Amino acid sequence: MQKRFKSRFLFCDRWLDRYTIVRNMEAFQDLIVMVLCLALFAVMLIQLWGIIIAIINSLDYKELTSKILFVLILVELFRLLIVYLQEHSISVGVAVEVAIVSVLREVVVHGALDISGTQTAAICSLLLILGGLLLVCAKTPHMDCMSANTKYCPIVHQENREIQNKFVFQYSDEYDENPPLSK
């Protein structure tokens, strides 16, 4: 009597194959993210047109700065979606950058002098926490990068280079010990 493999299950040959379902769901999720990218790009173009109109009509610096910072937030969100499409994981560093720019935009829009003392303390503590999180994200290697074993991951690529250098040094040491025979 043979045991059934762990990876096989009752509906393996039917339409309930879990690998096919997961693959199709991932493709559908990628399609949703691509539609979000296109919509975000369209919103960025509309906001850029609004900036051009604001520059031509009036010079309300507060409104103009707010619109420019909003476009920067949209650019960072677009970058977050692109990273998701490439790696199928959310980049925490990019998300923290979006949060920092969003907080700074609110400070610029409302004016630093119009914010109460408790709100200022809360904003400062939030920015300190987000800045610390950004430092941790910058110093910590990305786990997907390490598991992917690609040349784009500096950690894995550096380890491979060290292993390659070790072999080169071993070969040169063996060559020094046993020089080739002359003719």
C-alpha cells in the first residue's frame, strides 16, 4: 500500500487545483495593481495641469506648495505600487517615506504657526518615530531580496563574490605550492 504524497490532495485533477487558483488570483491582483498605477498616473497628470493653472492665474504659495507636495505623495505611491509589482511585497521604506511627506504636507497646508502646541508635539513625535523606522528599514536587508538570490540584492551578491574570491585565492595558493612543470 502506497502513501499519498503530502502535496497531493483530493481534487488535484479537477478545477479546484490550488496552484492554478493561486496563480490566477495573483495574476488578477497584478491586473488590479496595474489599473491602480494607471489611475494614479492620470491623477498625477490632472494635478500637474492644476499646478500649471495655479501658476498662471495666481501666486498663492500655500496652495501651490500643497499641490506640489500632493504630486510628490502621488509619485511615492506610484513607486510603492511599482515595487509591489516587481517583488510582490510592500516596501516598508517607501510607505514610511509617503507617510513622512504626507505629514509634512499637512504642516505646510495648515501652517506651522497655526498648529497648537500639543499637535506640534504629536507631529514631532510621529516624525521622529517614522524617521527611526526609515533608518531601521535602510539598515535592514530586505528578506525577499535575500531569498531571491539575484544580482540586484547587494547582500547575496556580496556573499557570492566573497565565495568566488575564496576559490580564486585557493587556486592561487595551490599554484604557488605546485608550480606547473616547464617543458
